[in-house]
Amino acid sequence: MLQKVVRSTIIDAPIGRVWAVIRDFNGHDQWHSVVDASRIERGERSDQVGCVRNFNLKDGNHIREQLLTLDDRHYKSTYCIVEATVPLQRYVATVTLKPVTDGNRTFWHWESTFATPPGMERELTDMVAQGVYEAGFENLRKHLREGGDLRLPGSSRDSTLATMPRALPVASRRIVVKHYGGPEQMVLEDADCPAPGPGEVRIRQRAIGVNYIDVYLRRGWIPPMMAEGGTPGMEAAGSVLDWGEGAGSTMGFLPGDRVAYLWHVPGSYAQVRNVPADAVVHLPPTVEDETAAALLLKGLTADYLVHDLGQLDRPRPGGAPRVLVHAAAGGVGLLVCAWARKLGATVIGTVSSETKARLAREYGCQHVIVSDNYRFAEAVQKLGGADVLVDGLGEAARDENLAALARRGHWISLGNATGALAQVDTHALLAKSITFSRPVVFDYVATRAELERRAARLWAALADGTLRAPPVERHSLAGAAEAHARLERRATSGALVLLA
């Protein structure tokens, strides 16, 4: 008959910090008092599913355990005993963490099932429940209180958060673009993340935003930004691991803090990454990692489009402005539609299918034009013409954009999904006193203060219902090529996210 042991507790530390300790399958000798020495066999990584840890207990027993599952998204791992001098038979254990909503604490659930020799049921059940699980809870609390998870190897017992960062590399995997070209050029490789440098925060990423600029980088359209062999991606969300000199608690970061970032240097398609602290913002408890990765770059883009360039939050003579949004069912498009509608604009959108038209309407687009040949100007002019045009299409829509704009209209060119936009003829703009801009989001978050201000406005708009998160299509990090292929086929709606 199988025995079952279940124990749970609350740890007064953020979930990211607790998980960073527990997910290290070879780190239990650093915090659990019953473990003497441990090693991973065959030189495998301690977070590699299938690896075996070989360790001794301080009472002289010897155990080999295998990691069966490791789920960074749900903070869950499962392992089993494959060989032991302790007579625990068919032993399988699961550790699960959950964030506590009331405070930055962690709920830890630990359970196992096993068989025992006849007559040893009570003895071995008590040993697991008290000697392993309950003792483990107290040992980890002590380990975290003393900053044991934060110290450098060989540092003194009185090391504190102020002595960060951890000096060792962290095992990671990343996507590399071998050669400029199609999605098939992206491959997944092992690549340790080095210790963070001065001013940097090291982040264990859980969700990574996919944006069309990543496609441009992969194709080689912006070589100065990313050379062949580089890693695409501009944003991600996860938890702080540690930091370099000048980027720690003095800037408000602690290990385990949930954060997101937006940075002009590509490289987010990875499990662990170092980024400047000035590019990192804290996440409210109500914003999940996937939502943050789906929203940050796109949401801050929508913010400057409606507030800075579109000026939709200011009174206008002549009534509500008319805003034309191309790819209205895309990640940026849905956010612009919702925000512009909330600010009183008349919102017109173009999409490529009836399915996308329904989605655009749900997010506030009042007039939807379904077209797969970039013909929309006549329909827009029947509505009075566009005062503000948000264009991610590029060259194929050039003439139609000029025809669709109203007098004194403003054309905002965001991207080149149909090909790079050739130089705009200023005489063509002169015909209707059209203004033209080619903005880049990073210039609107050039300082930490501006990044925090815009991010706070984004989270507030999400909280009060002005915005709602777009639909999220999820792919694994290894599935980045498929995500890109679907994006280029215009087969997606909403936002794409890679789960690391």
C-alpha cells in the first residue's frame, strides 16, 4: 500500500526568489540540513529534465534522485528516487509554489507517495514529513533570511543584499539567427548568461514579447541593430535574479521581484538575460507575466501614438478626430483602437479577414474595412478622411494612405509589413498640408522616469478597463520560428508570446 505525505507552508519571500533556490536540483546541500554533499551525474545541468543528483545524507545514507519535470511557468517540479539505502520504494515527490495575493509571499506545497517495507510505514512517513519536508521549510526560511541564496561562493556568513551580485554564470538557452533570412534560420542554443555588469539586472525570463521588428532583424533589414548570429527580441517579463554594481536595492530591485523590460538592444529570446536597470519596471500584482510581455512594447507604443503624436486627449475644433488604424486586429492595433475610442475619437480600421474584423470591433473599432489588396481610401473618405493615420503596412499602402488622409492629417509610419517605405515626396504631403512622422518607441522612453510614467499609465488603463489585454498566442522558446512564420503570413490576431 502506498503512503502519502503532504505538507504546506507560507514562506515570507517573493515566489521568484524561492523558486530560484528550489529549481536548482543540485542546490539542496546549500540549504537543507540533512544533506551532506550532492553532485549532478554525467556533467548535466541541474535544471535539465532527466538529470540525476547523487548525494549523501548526514546520517550516512546515500540517495540518487532523478528530475522528472520542471515547469517555470507554474513553479512546479517533480522528482523520484532511482536508488537509495533508505527503504523508500517507488518514491515520487512534487513541489509546487504559488504566489500569496496578500503580500509578497509564497505558498509552498510539497507531497510524495511511496511504499515501505512492512512495519516501517509510520517510521518512514514521519521521517519524510518531519525530517525532510518540515525541516526543509525551516531550513529554507533560515537560508533566505541570511541571504544564503545571494552570496558569492566562499563569501562570509554576514554577506547581505548590498554585496550583490552573484558572480557566476547562469545556465540559459537562447534563439540565434544563424544567417539573415526566413524563420528557419532561427535555432535554439545553450548559452550561459554571464554575471550582470555594472548597472545591469539579471532576469530569469518567463514570457517574451514577439514584435514585427523582430522579423526585420531576422531578415537583416537593420544590420547595425543585429548582426548575423545575434538574438532577436526587445522585451520580456520574469523575475530578478541578481544585479551588478549600482543596480540593486538602491534602485528598488530585490531578488524575486516580478519585472518587465523594454530595451533597444535585441536579445530577449532567451531564458536568462542581463539588461540595464534603467530599462526595467516592476509589475503590479494584477499584471501577469504573459500580459506584460504581450503589452509593454505595444502598449507604450499605443500610449505615445494617442497622447503624443495623435494628441487625442486634447480638445479639437470641429469635433471628434477620425483615426485610421491599419492591422487593427494586431497587438498595437487593438490597443490603439481601444484607447482612441475611450478618448472620444472615431476609429476606422483595416483588417484582412472577417474574423479579424469582429475582433477589431470588440476592441472599439467603429468602422472596419476588410481588404487584402490595400484598397481603403475611398471608404475612408466617405467617412470624412483620416485626421490621424497609424500605418504599419509600408510601401504597398503608400498611395492609398495619401488619398485617405484628410486635410492637415497626420501620417504616422510605424512599420514596413509590406516592404520598406520609399522616401516620402514632400510635394505629395503639400497637397493637403499633411504631416508625416516615423517614430521609434525607444525615444519615448529614453529615461527611466519616462519609462515608469508611461508604464504606470499603461497599467492604470488596463486596471480601469480603458484597455484590455489583446488575445495572446503562445509558443515555446523553441517554437520561435513557427511564431515568426505565422506572423508573416498574417495568420495571427492580438499578441504573440514565447514562453521560456
